[in-house]
Amino acid sequence: MHDPVRVGVIGCGNIFSRYATGMSRFPGLELVAVADTDPVRAQAAAAESGAVACTVDGLLGRTDVDVVVNITPPAAHAVVSEQVLAAGKHLYVEKPLAATSAAARAALAEADRRGLLFGAAPDTFLGSAGQTARAAIDGGVIGEPVGATAFVTHSQAETWHPDPTFLFRPGGGPALDMGPYYLSALVNCLGPVSAVYGTSRIGAPQRTVTAPGRLVDRIEVSVPTHTAATVTFASGVLATVMLSFDVWDHHLPFIEIYGTEGTLSLPNPNNYDGPVLLRRHGDPQWSELPPAVPPLARAGSDDQLMRGIGVADLAAALREARPHHATAGLAFHVLDALEAIAVSADTGAPVQLTTTCERPEPVDGTYGAEALNTLEVHP
Ligand SMILES: NC(=O)c1ccc[n+]([C@@H]2O[C@H](COP(=O)([O-])OP(=O)(O)OC[C@H]3O[C@@H](n4cnc5c(N)ncnc54)[C@H](O)[C@@H]3O)[C@@H](O)[C@H]2O)c1
């Protein structure tokens, strides 16, 4: 048995509880310190989790913090990530990697220079659904992948987030807020993106916030909220991708991959687990594939919104001196692809990507986590 890797969290807002509870599933992680620019939030997070409340500088100066999890809003990701790496700590940051790919570059270079691990959300593709789909693709069960679809529909944040303003500002929007889950899942299965073409618009210029306990009543929207894109993968697969905060109701799948010998249908990539369905040409019906790794939580339950496996993977990589999977390099490529869709929408021209990444290696388990089946949180 190894000692757990000691974790500090910067940013104690809406998602904090899901990290605290989610990380507590993994015996390889121990949450020791929390910090926020708002000391009241840091105190509340400390009371909830049993960690020590600190200032940001105080947390970064602690010798008992090995890995820092940056769950500040997107506009603060790059600055906080640079502070963490400058303090010599390994880092895991929420999605998107930064508000822009340009803003992420300094932190990527700093992590490289210092030899620090730099992980990034989303980590959901490390769950049973992403790993099952990946194994099916690699095993050739649908033949050669030819096409794919991915549909980001409205997460309805106005109805549950007390202040979803950042979701409707640069760094947010459906592309950068939800797009990383879908594109990371596709890259996990299909490899890197080579080119994109996109069109987009703002659905409604203002949004009314109806969340209980809301901190704002109304939001001025300054990023596109509906995007239609074609995404070409280096492998030649063509994906049709919709990224929208304007689709409230629909009959669309989350992600499907179409091969020469059959179709795979994947569950919500914002979750870790759920049925991966296969229908090979001539099959009378869809069949559910057995999970390639154990599920982390009951499919469809709110426990799917807990977070932490990406941090546990990074901690295991640190202990075992091996590569991790939910890397900042993958997140950078995904952010670049999503930004390129926006550039294409602005210019009307397709964009060839200049970044690429390796497909993350498959994982062989869930880092000793006990499956969560009882806890419920608000989505
Ligand atoms: N809310 C969700 O359901 C959800 C789910 C998955 C991922 N995420 C991602 O997690 C991140 C945080 O989301 P959230 O909903 O918790 O946001 P939030 O606005 O509720 O909380 C962010 C917290 O960070 C603090 N903060 C801001 N700048 C800081 C700085 N420079 N140093 C220290 N603290 C700072 C704020 O005071 C706030 O308490 C975002 O990147 C978001 O995309 C959120």
C-alpha cells in the first residue's frame, strides 16, 4: 500500500462538492486543503470536506499538498494553473483547459519545463462507457469507422446553477462548456481531429436565470449558443457535431459512430457509465456491450456527475511513474478544435488544425474506487 497522494483544491464553488465526494471514493487520494478568493466559500468547503481552509498562496506554500485541482471558472484557469505550476505542484484543471488555447500555452510549457504532471478534465472517457466503446472500436466490431454524430443539447444551467453567467461569456457557451466531453470521447475512440468547418449563432441575446437561490436574475449572452459543425478526423472519419444551449427538447442521441460493419451508440459523455449499444449490419436489434472496466456508479444516477477519476489517474501515474490519461495535451487539442470551429464560423472557411495528440491509452480499472450507488446530488 502506498500513502495517498495529497490534494489541494483551488475554487470552492458549485462543482466543489462533487469533487470532494467524488475524490473520497479513491483510496489513493486525500483532500488536505482548499482555497478560494472568497474566504467564506473556502471555509464552507473546509467544513464540508474536513480539509483545511487556506488562501491561494497559503495552499500553494503547503508542503503537504502534492497535486492541486484547479476548479475556478474558465477565465481564471490559465492564471491559477500557472501559479500552481510555479509553486512546483502537479496540476489537474477543470474544462476548458483555459478560456483560449493561447492562454493555455504558458502553463503547458511550464509543466514541461518543470517535469510536472498536468492533467485536465474531462475525465469521463476513463469510465466504463468510454472504455467499452474504445475497446469495441479497437476490436473492429463495427469494422472501419466512417462517420459519427455528436449532439450537445442544452444543459439548462439557468435552471440549476446559482450564477451561470460564465457559461454565456467567452470561455463558456456550449462549445467550450460541454464540447470538451463530446470531442474528448470522440478523440478517445477515433484519434485526433485534422480539420473543422462550423456555423454558429446566438439563440437569444438574454437569458433569465430561474435557479433556486440564484445570485443573478438575467444574463447578457456574448458567445454563440448554437453551432453546427463538421469535424474531420485524421483517420478520415467525418463527424456531424451540434453544440447548443438552444435545444431544450429533442430525440437526438448523444454520440454515435458508424462503421463499415455496424453502429455504436454511446451514452452521455458527461457521465462515466451507461449502456454502450451495438448493432452490426443484419442484427435484428441493438445489444448492450459488457463494460470493459467496472462502472463507477449507477448509470443514469446523479452520482454520474461526481468527479475525481482523472485526479486518481494522475495520482496513480505519479506513484507508479507512468503516463496519465486525461492529459493537458489532449485537452489542448480538444480546445484547439473547438476554437477552430468558432474561427470557421466567423470566417466562413474551413480550418485545418495545427495541433494533434495521441489517443490516450486504454485504462485497466478504476483506481480502487468503490462504486457509488446511493448518493444523490442536484445535477
Ligand atoms: N458546475 C458544474 O456542474 C460543473 C461541472 C463540471 C465542470 N465544471 C467546471 O468547473 C469549473 C468551476 O465551475 P463552478 O460551476 O464550480 O464555478 P463557480 O463559479 O460556482 O465556482 C468557482 C469558484 O472559484 C473561485 N475563484 C474564482 N477565481 C479564483 C481565483 N483566481 N483563485 C481562487 N478562486 C477563484 C470563485 O470565488 C468560486 O467560488 C468550471 O471550469 C466549470 O466549467 C462545472
